[in-house]
Amino acid sequence: MMSSIPAARTPPSTRPQWWRDAVVYQIYPRSFADSNGDGEGDIPGITARLPYLRRLGVDAVWLNPCYVSPMRDGGYDVADYRRIDPRFGTDADFDAFLAGCHDVGIRVIMDIVPNHCSAEHAWFVEAMREAPGTGAWRRFHCVRGSGGSGQQPPNDWQSVFSGPAWSQLPDERGEPSGWWYLHLFDPSQPDLNWECEEVRTEFDDVIRHWFARGVDGLRIDVATGMVKAAGYPDPDGSWPHPHWDQDGVHDIFRRWRAIADEFDDRVLVAEAILGFPDRLARYLRPDELHMAFNFSSLTSPWDAASFADAIRWPLEHNDAIGAPTTWLLENHDIARAVSRYSGAPLRQPLENITILDHVPARELTQAELARGAARARAALLMSLALPGSFYLYAGGELGLPEVLDIPDARRDDPVWHRTGGATVGRDGCRVPLPWTADGSTYGFNSGSVSWLPQPAGWGRWSVEAQEADPDSFLNFTRRAIAARRSLDLVGGIGDLMASGGVLTFTRRSAEAGVLRCTVNMSEQPVDIDDDTIVAMSAPAEQVFGEPVRLLPDACIWTYA
């Protein structure tokens, strides 16, 4: 067998409809790079690392929110949708970052948070000065409570962050009134009322603002939650839920698509957490959104049959309407893939797990870390072979594990606080990146403090340490992205099978014919009979003249 990769093709980021097969790098701004030593990452820090991103080979970056915010929920509580928060830099810093990205052929996707705003947003501040249920409250969900005097919540809707989704408003004397406002997340994040035309018009303008400024796309937070069922009924166990996936959201997204189409090659990406591929595909109809994350690939356990279903069903429904599928293995809301795939017990049984608590129950052993890293490499290589786009969360290219030993006093996630520590939340996947092998913050900044504490030995996974190792997770990721681009994979998949713990499928390469991807999720080696190795996630055993023996927890691309 020989290893063979064709010459590089045109980067997807320079093609029309670049988003269909782009590799997008997700950046949580507080945790990427800190330029001024205050302990929090910022936009100038990201700009300074653009050579790193260019060498990684990504086509675009997605920035988590960096708007003005009191940061009660990591920036997802927005107080001003048009301004950069001073903790991240200035508007001029953002414009310099955007220009720097475009200069090196990297597109920029911003987050937009339309389901809710911050309690410090001017609209909510204005509403709180008025009597409940009047005037400015039309922009929010302000509802009379149940019971004789309205002292009970209007219904039994529950917050994603635990507890009731309603908070009671005070009357003019400061006493509890019979009025409640809705917050599907934290009380500091009141839900906006999308039946109000003023809300719709405002966000039309916000979208035009960022597209006119040069941003290439918007990722839509909580895309399925923006419209609530009339009358706020209690859920009855059927789908759609009264505050998820209501038909009215599609009218909003048709309106947004028309705005996007006013500009050149802009993209709208949905965070739509749905367990029904047919329902998810509705968001991707030709006059709605361009992309939606396939969360089944994010939450699948290390099992060939589960991954096959996570691939098969989204592709079947999306292909039917000509929409791409969007893959991811990590993001800012779920424990790191290395830890999830480690085989260590989780905090809850897998069948009851939620994204917010998909976290190992204890520190990992070295053997579990090694197993998780091998599986994460294999899953990465598999994902890069699939049709559609792939989102790589910052630190995923380093094989970072989840940080489990954050002191209680340093935890920041509202999930931790609202559950009294019963759910540890998402801080463990948001710990600042290690850039150097040594130093008080491992190169995250020139100071001595980071907003979340980095664990001892964090430099083991640093960029500096991995640069020097040709077999490191970082260098493997670079090679895998380069191979994906060079092969110029086209069309859908063929021969998708899961048998005996081994997952296989084929793609057609414009340069090299048929490419086969094989992932060994079993506990035994498997023989690969194809003639030429293109890329692989782990060393393999081979005797001259004999088939390659693919070890457990490994992936290989071959010419079929």
C-alpha cells in the first residue's frame, strides 16, 4: 500500500456557495487568546492568531457572541446587538479582525441571539418601568399567572437551565404581582415576543447591519424556540412542544432568507436541536435557512450503528431538498469529545443524558484519555469525509479533554448555579486554550490569570508542545483537513454500512475516483484490502504484501 494525496484544490472559502463544504472553526472569544492580560480572551487576540488558523486550513470562523452583555450566560444575554462589548475590544478591533480574515481567505460567521435578550437590554429596562402587561411589555411574553390571584406560574413550562421558565414581576409597591415573564433559559434572559412586529423589524435591521458590515454569515441561537403556541398551553407529550419547533418560526426565516439574498453569498445557520430529521429538514427548504447543525452526530455514543443512523437519516432528508448537512463533534455546550468517548462513566445514564450534562462522572485515567483521544481522531477523520460542512470547536484540533476539577467558586455557568451544582454545566469545555507548554496561563495571555482556571499540566496539550510532534493531534488535524480539500470530494455517500462494530461508506473524489472511509469501533482489528492509503487516524499493523490491519478506535481513508 502507498499513501497518496492529490495536489491542493481551490479552497472552498473562495467558491460560490462556499458554505456547502466548508470547514468552520468555532471560537469562544473569552477562551481563545487574551491580548491585554485581563484574563479574558478578546478580538485582538484572535486577530493575532490568524496565521495559526490559516495554517490549520479552515475556511471560516464562527464567533460566539461578543456583543455588549452583562455576561450572565457567556454573552448569550445580549444588551446591544450592534456593538462589540468593550471587554472584547472596540468596533474598530472587530473591523480589523474581519478585514484580516478576509485578507487570508477566511470567512466570518457571527452569532445572533433572537429568542431572548438581556434583562439589561433597553427594551426590558423600559418594560420594567411600566405596569406589567402594558406598553413596552408587548415585546416580551408577559402573562397573568394561574390560580385565583395569579400567584402561580401561567403553565408548567420548564427552563432549559432547570426550574420554572417563568419569573413573577413586582407590582408598583414592589410586592409580587399576578404577572409573570417568560425565560426559557435564565431569568436574566427574557424571551422576546416574535408575534410583535417591532421585534421582527428590529432584527431585520440587525441582520442587515452585520451583513452590510461585511460579515459572511449568522448562526441563529435557539432557532426552534422563537415562536410560542397561542395561549401558552401545557405540553401534552406530543410534538411540536408549545415552545419548540412551532410552524411560525418558518415565516421568520423566510423573511431572513430574503434579507440574506440581498447580499452576496451570505449564509444563515440554525442551532435547531431536534430529534426528528424530517422536522429539521423543514428549516432548510430553498426559501429558508442554508444550514442547520446535525446534533445527532454530536451526541452519538461510540457505536457504529448509532453513528450510521446519525449519518443516514439527516442525509436522506436533506438531500431530498438539495440542502447540505452540517456535522460537528464538539461545541461550547457539551463536554469535549475526548472525554465523552473515553469510556468513563457519565454523570447520568446515557439514555437520560442531556447535552448540558453529558459529562464524565470522575477524573479520567491515562488509559481512558488515550482511548478517548484515539476515538476523537477517528471521529474527526470520519466527519471530514462526509458530504457537507464540518464545524471544529477551538481546542478540538488539540484533542483537549474536558476539565472536571474547576473549583466551585470559580464556576461561571448559570446551569451550575440554577441547579445548585447538580449539573456541572459547560465550563469544562470553555477553559482557555493552552498555547505554550509552560507559563502561568500557558500562553493564553502575558498575565497570570485566566477567567476560568486552567488545570495543572495543561501545557501537555498546548500548540507549542504539539507543533514539535509530527504525530500530534494538531498535526493530524492539519493533514486531515488538507487531505479533504485536496481530494475534492463530491456528491453524496454510497455503501453506508455498520456491521460488527465497523462503519464504512464511500465518497467520490474528483481527483482520485472512489474513496472509502472505514471506522473500526469494535474491540478487534479489521483487515483493509484496498490498494492505497490516503489518510488514517492511528498507526496500523501491516506485513509486507498483506492487507493493512486497522486497529480498534481508528479510521482510514483508502481508494476503493
